Amino acid sequence: MLHGARDRVYGDAYNRHPAFYAFSRTLEAYKETQNKNSVLILTTDSDYYRYLKDAAGPAPAR
């Protein structure tokens, strides 16, 4: 029963915002494959890097 509800939520999310759903699943995959000793190397053109940079807000003025 729980899996059916979860699947419906994922299906609704995908139907409403496919790009965000894909990004969210990518973040989940990163989380599941990393541990405290992992090192993640990102290029500046990766979606994940851009998301982290944008989430930090604008850079302070110098």
C-alpha cells in the first residue's frame, strides 16, 4: 500500500515538473552513492554545481 502511494506522488511530481523531478532523482542518487569519505568532483557546467551555486545566493560585493 505504501509503495502505491509513493509511486502516485512520484508520478504526479513527474507529470507536473519533469525537469525538477529528474533533478530531484539525481540528487537522491548522489546521496545514495556517497559516504563521509567520498569526494565529488564537479565541472562548472554541471547542473548540480549550478544548483549549489544558485542556492548559495549572490556573491558578496567586493
